[in-house]
Amino acid sequence: MTILPHVHDTRSLTVFTAKGELTFDGQMAALRDFYNGTPTADVIWDLRMTSGNRISVVELRKIVVFIKQYADRRPPGRTALVSADNLDFGWGRVVEMYAEIENLPWHIRTFSSMSEATRWING
């Protein structure tokens, strides 16, 4: 699995492109690096090239709780999750629900295309 971040400084946007099997440990490592650096206001997770087993619902919840710890480090903004299939789209909706329960200060939405996600991120 590979997660490559690309920062668009002029836009305060980070695009994470994930390829291969998306694991809990891989996502946590990418998130630690992001929040321990200079987090951007907006984030797009491009999950269209992931494969293999999905992380569990319990692990999704752990990710959201982990992110909440860094609420003071990241400026207000949006996070878009882009998925290629219905299963991943559903997992994205679960993340949205957990983010709402945890009262995260960022808006999170799931999309089936990069163009939709980009339009939403750009407001």
C-alpha cells in the first residue's frame, strides 16, 4: 500500500492518493505525518485505486477519534473522500457519521468522482 500526499500550498489543500490495499496502520501513519507537520485546511483522500480488505468499522472510529485530538492544529476546512465503488462509498458515509458524532470541526463528505469532490472543496 502506498499513500502519497501532495500539498497545494497556494490552495491550502492536501491530496492523499492511496494505491493498493488500504490498511489501518498505513492510514494512521499518513495522518500522523499530516497532523505533525503543517496541516492544510482542505483535504482530499483519493481512494479510487485501493484494493483488498477494507479496514473495520472499529478502526474507522479510531481514525476519527485520533483526528479529533488534532482539532487545534488544522485550520477550518473540508475533507472529501473519493471512492470508486459502492462499498468504499458506504465506508465513507460511516466516516461522515462518526465525524458528526465526534463533532469534528471540519466538514466531511464522500464522493464517487474527483471532479465532484474538487467542486465541493473549492466551495
